[in-house]
Amino acid sequence: MNKSCWLLVASMAFCTSLAHAQGLGGIGGRPIRIIVPVAPGGPSDTAVRILVPRLSEALRQTLVVDNRPSNNGVAGTEIAARANPDGLTLNIGNSGTHAINPSLYKNLPYDPVRDFLPIIQIVTSGMVLVATPKLPVNSFKDFVALAKKDPGKLNMAVAGATGELAGEAMMSMSGIRMNNVRYKGSSPAEIATLSGESDASMLTPLASMQHIASGRLKALGITSAKRSPLLPNIATLAELGVAGYDFQIWHGLFAPLKTPEAVTQKVYKAAMQALDAPEVKERFTALGFTIIGNTPQEFAGIVKSELAKFRKVVNDAGIKIE
């Protein structure tokens, strides 16, 4: 090889190394897309938007939030699964999209284990069973009594797979039957319940606390095993008689399968740095989220264990979604 060829090869290698140093995908200047399979304003959307400024700073690259709302996040998550694994596409997934959907759908168009690389579990949160003020109930006991009086008459606004399964389990364990009405995220379900279009929903404290305080929603119980620090006066459903009831929603970052390990490790380290920022911690705490920040290996283990856990819940409760 002559001298000019060697110079050309060396120059190309240097440029490639520089591009990888400046951006995850090695394509200088192109932004990284984070696909969010829910509507803007929902908990997954909120979680990633809190993280984005610090994450972008740590990666030294522009991040663009791309909302692709769909029922139970199926279509948006499929888009992420099929994306080019070049380091320029990430996905914000949750317990519904990556742990529950496989038990609810016979022909799910993606596999949460085979199609994704877990990067980091960001936060977890319980949910609140809320009812529209138009519903003549003031407690969970009243709610169950009304639902038993008119089986199948009341509507439950479903914001995602976790809310759907939490609602189904609540119905099964309480001996009631309601109609599930699916919405493309927490915000549409919240609006439907506020307007009285739906009678009840499972929403995060983030989505419901202001409406509960103003009387625009009635809080009937908390889905997690412990009370929410944002709503300490609202009892858990387990306290209210649904023994052993505990449902929480988590949110985490994923990458399409075959994304280079160097990329996922860089995102993981940047996310840990972002989660350690005081303003990020304060913001998540103020909104009732619990920060997790585990390793990709730990997160992968959680996804697998959650898949088994929710499959058992679905089978034991005889829940049929499709």
C-alpha cells in the first residue's frame, strides 16, 4: 500500500473514532431519538423528559422525545423494536409494555427480551384508584357495592397495560365486573375520568393528586403495598380489604437488540450521572417517583422476573384481554 493510501486509511479511522466520541451512533450531529409509546404528559413521558436535559448534557448529544401513543403502548414499542440499532434510537418502556403485554396479547408484535437491550430502570411508582365525582360513592367499599349492584355497567379508563392488569386483578379479588375502555396513555384516561366519560381509572399520584385536592376526582385507594408519600391519607387497597394487593409501575430505558454494547454502556453511565443530579432527584421525589438506577444486568433480571410474576397473576385471575 503506498503512502497516500496509508494516509487515507489513517484519516478515515481518525474521523470514525472522532464521530463515535462525539455521538452515540457515530453519525456526527444527528440527534438521538427516544421513542415514548404513550401520549405526552403520561408518567413514562414525564420520567424521560425529567431525565433528558441532564442525559443530553452527559452524552454531549441532542435528544429528541418522539411520542408514539397507542393502546397499552403496543404500536409505539414495536416501532422501537424494529428501529435501526445504530445507537440513534432509544426507548422508554414500562412494566406494561415490557412485563405485562406478553401475557395479555397472543400475537404481540415484539418480544421484550429478544428484541430489546435493557439499559437502566429509572423509577417506580404506585397508582391511585380514582373515580369521577359524578359517581355516587365516597369510599372503596361504596365503589365495590355499586359495582356489584350493576355488574358490567361501570367503565374503567385504562391508561396502559399495568393499569389494565391492576384493574383486572382488583375486580377479580373484589368480586366485581367493570368494562375496560382503553386510552392511549395516562393523560387521555385522566381526561375521560374527569369528564365522567369513564367512571374510574388507575392513575399515578402525579396525574391525579391536584384533581384529588380540588375535588375533581375521588381517591378510593392506593395500588402499592405502602401508602404514597404524596397522598399519605389515602389507604392502600390491601388495607381496605384486598389482601396481598400490590401493583406498581416502573419506567426504564431500552435500546433495540444489536445496538453496540459501547453505546448502551455509554447511555447507562450518562443516565446514572443524570439521576445523581440534585434537581433530577428533587423533581422525581416531588412527583412521587422512587429512583432506582440499577445496572443493565440487574434491569434485565427484573424484566424477566416481572414477566413471570405477571404471567402468574394473569393465569391465576383468569384475566382475558383479547
